[in-house]
Amino acid sequence: MISRVKFSCFSLEGINSFAVVLYFNYLYFFMRDRFGFDNKSNLALAAFLGLVYAIAAWQAGKFARHKGCFNALKLGFGIMAASLAAGIFLDTAAGQIAAASGVTIGMCFIWPTLEALISDGETAERLPHFVGIYNAVWAVTNAFAYFIGGSLIAVSAIFTQKYLHDSDKTAGYKIIFALPLVLVLLTLGWTFWLQRQATELARAALNKPKPEPAAHPPASPRAKAFLRMAWMANPFAYIAIQTLIAVIPGIAAKFHLSPMFAGFACALWCFVRLGAFLALWRWTNWHYKFRWLVTAFVLLILSFATILMSPNLIVLIVAQIFFGWAAGLLYYSSLFYSMDVGEASSEHGGIHEAAIGVGNCLGPAIGALSLQFLPQSPNSGAIAVSALLLCGCGGLLAIWKTTR
């Protein structure tokens, strides 16, 4: 992969990350305000979308490996664009769930493919650098989209009321469909252009002498064990993350926060995760160190439970600092070990993303079931998911004990 083409992929990544977060993180606010979804309903929706993601991401990684990365990108952006366009006009909960499923499926072709493109052909020395850039790019646009998303909805509502004379209280949410649609169409056109550039550069390179690529050292049993631990730990991080995202509208209602102020107050952990990515990128001594994994896992559990049961905004904000750091290290570990161990990077990227989907499904599902059978206890979902996270920590310790 030519370096300048590879760096262009980071632009696709950043734009897509902004679009995806603006849509999915505020979809739960939209479902609450438009269709009356409570915490239980939003958790069930998140669990369903997580299941779709887990199945589709695994297959998408294989598709990219066999059919080509650019073909996978074009298919993914095309499916996302069609689904977002449909969401603008659908006016039923079932229709919106179908549209969200389509966006999820399309997104599954994007992330494993981009992960493969940025790691393709890199030596063991250069790979951490590219993985660091990849994580920093999506994390900064992710945090920015979450932070300003509520403000965009508020501005959109004012615009539609003043100039379009639309008095619907949920009219402002059209922005979470329209703006991502524009961005996805932009990335789709960019992908066609980028594919042509990559083809021309590859043809020109045929006439030049090729240096012998440095061999990637074979993975040791210890490295493979860390890959297994990271693949197990990261889904548990997303159990916590997706559960949190789905109940943020409920947390906002508890503290009487509008979507705009919820974005301001609840996006802190995203910025902390970005800071963790930057630190872990520049400082690599955490590679293949078990104590970093287990410490992050314990902090994830404690901070997650604290956020969901926080009695006031100060506790909510402080807990997000620890949550963001823990989530950042667990994600970084999974992606780095996925790219560092083995040659089938797109397929490994698909497994990495599928594992995220499993976490996205399990956490909200457990939370929704707890609220279904224990409706008298508003903290039952937080307690049940925290117990599930503790089981994951036990599994991590068991794998480490076997490895030693």
C-alpha cells in the first residue's frame, strides 16, 4: 500500500467516525422523544443492533480479504447511504429499527477494511505508529461528534421551526440523518477516486525495483495468548460502552439535561479515551504487559457502575475519567494485537469488530432483561451488567493463569 494512499484512508476514517457517532449516539434520544422509548426499550434496541454488527462484521472482514478492500468500502458506504436516506422519511419505530440495521451492516464493511488498509505491509516496528494514528483519528472525531451532536439538534430544531414552519418537537433530529448522509456520500465518492489513485500508483510501481520487505516475525505462543485475552476483554469494554450509550437519555432525564447539555456532560469519557490513545501510541511499554490489561478491566467495572448509579453530576463527571482511560486501553490492546499477530489483517480486523458487536449485544441485552424482570429496581440493569463484567475479569485471569 502506497503511503500517501494509506494516509488518505485516515480521512475516510475520520469522516465516517463523525457520521456514525452523530447518528447512533443520538438515535436513542430520537427514539425516546419520537416513539417514547425508555431505558429498557433503548437497551433492547442496542442489543439487537449489536447482534447485527457481530454477525455482519465477521463476514465483512472475509469479504474484504477475498473481494478487495476498496470493493468492501464502496459496498459499505453505499449501504449506509441508502439506509440513512430511508431513515429521513420513515415514521414508524419498526422502520427506524430497519434503517438502523442497514446502517449497522454498511458500517461493518468499513472498519475492518480500514484497519486492514492501515496495517497492510507494515513491519513490526512501523505498525504501532499506524495503529496509533488510526486510533487517534477516529477517537477525536468520535468525541467531537458526541460533544456537539446535541447542539446540532438544537440548531436544527430552531431552523426547521423558523424557516420550514415545522412545529414537530422532534424535527431537529433530522440532522442526525441528513448530515451523516452527506458525509457518507462524500466518502463514497472519495473511495472511487482513491481506488483509481491506488491503481495508477501500483502500475507505476511495477517498473521500479522493489525492496525486499522485512519479514514480520512469527507470533509467539505468548503473543497469541495476549491476542486471545484482548479479544475477550474488548467485548466486555463494549458491553459497558454500549449499555452506557443506550441509557444516556435516561441519565439525562434524571439530571434534567437536554440532548445538548447531555452531549456536553456525557462526552468527557470520549475525550479521555482519546488522551489514552495518544499516550498509548507514544509510549509502548504496555505492549504484552498483563498488569495493564487487568488494571484497566477493574477500573472499567468500578467506573461503569459509578456512572450509572451516580447521585449527582460531579460523581458522573469524575467517573468518566477512569471509564475513558480503561475503555481506551482495552480497545487499543485488541486492535494492536489483532494487527500485530498474523497476516490476515482484514480477517483479524473483522474478528476484532465482531467481538465488539458481541459486547454491544450482551451488555444492553442483560440490562434490558434485568429491567424487565426487576422493574421495581431502577439500578438492576447496572448491577446485572456489572456482574457480567466481573465474570469477564475472571475469564481474563483464567487465560493468564493458563498462559503462565
